[in-house]
Amino acid sequence: MRKRTALWWLYQPYKYLVFAPVVGVVTTVQASLALVLSLVTSTRAASRLSAVPWARILAFMTPMRVRVEGREHIDQQQSYVLVSNHQSQYDIFILYGWLGVDFKWVMKQELRSVPGIGVACDRLGHIFIDRSNHAAAMATLQEAKKRIVGGTSVMFFPEGTRSRSGRLMRFKKGAFRMALDLGLPILPLTVTGTRNVLPAGTSDLMPGSARLIIHPPIPVEGLMVSDCSRLSNQVRDVIASALPSNQA
């Protein structure tokens, strides 16, 4: 539990009376905008004009400062399999708002039913998988491969869920199988600081700062399915290298 400091007490009225209503209004407006734009323009443009401002506005209103390192490692013409650690819901704001790459999320099927957001994500081409049905999940990923072209990437949280302890958890293999199947480089991403803004499994929001570290891409040419575990461990080590020692 977070220590109840004077700042914590002062922030509570703002969180409930200002920030929470702003979240509702901004999310409704930007989700509606995404739906409209998806009908008249490309999903890439719709995402850039709706999702990126959504993430930045809510981060600003928290407030949360964001610092990005390693942007020079991104080739805008290259598609990647993006792999990030996951400590907080605020990781989504960081990646949407500051990464600067067009991508499709791989997200759990249950999010499709979230009012507004589920429909908008579906229209923007994000990928919903049923984690309770391995065969169905693999079929969905196979179908989604045709969207990952021309500089559009696919985003995975390979831990599968947010880390409640803050420590980097074991990686699932889906991201690495897709990278091998598509022959796409993996772009490892490390997000730090968001757990202090909003710890997993709580509503204990506080202002703070976060960093997004973009690591050099890892090529997969010449690798086979039998190399999947080794590749997973390599990427996990890269992501862990930018985490505090008690989270790696």
C-alpha cells in the first residue's frame, strides 16, 4: 500500500472530481472520433489522430512526465514485433502516446466488450485473442499477420498480464513465434516509472514520471522455431537491463 503522505491526501479530490470525469469525456470523444475516422480514412491515420492524443491528454492531466530514449533505433519503414514489459495500465498511454510507431495491439478477448473502447479498437484493427482457447488464439494470430506490413507493427506484452510485484515475469512465446513466422525483427521496449503512477490492480493513482527505453532491434533471420526459447530469453534480458535491479 502506498504511504499516505500530505500530497496523497491533496491529490484525492483532484483524482475523483477532475481527473475521473476527464477520463470519461476524453475516452468517449476520442473513441467516437476513431470510429468516424476509420470509416473515411486508413486505420493508421485514425489511430494517429484519435489514440495518440487520447494517451497524451490523459497523461498530461494525471500529470505524468514522459522521457523517451533510443528513438534512433526505429526505422519508420520497417515493421516490427514490439515487445514490452507491463507494470501498469499507464504503460498503454506511454506506448500509444510516445513510441511514434503505428502498431496493432494483441489484447485479451474480454476487452472487446468494454463500452466504446472495444468497438474503437476493433475498428482500428487491433487483435483480440481468446487466451482460454489456444487453437483459436493461434488462428487469430495467423489471420492478423496480413495487417503487419508496410511499417505497421504488432505489440505484445509477453508477460501476459501486469506484474503486481513490479518484477519482470516469465515471457510467453506468442510474440517470438510470430516474429519467426513473419521474419520480422523484434524491437524490445522497457517502460519504467508507471508502477509508481498507478500500481497494478489498484486505483491508487498519483502524479509521477516515466521513461520509455527503445532498444536496438533484434533480427531473427536464420532462426528456427527451435530457437524460440533462446530468443525469448535474449529479449527478456534486454528489457530487464533497463529496469531497476529490484525489478529485473
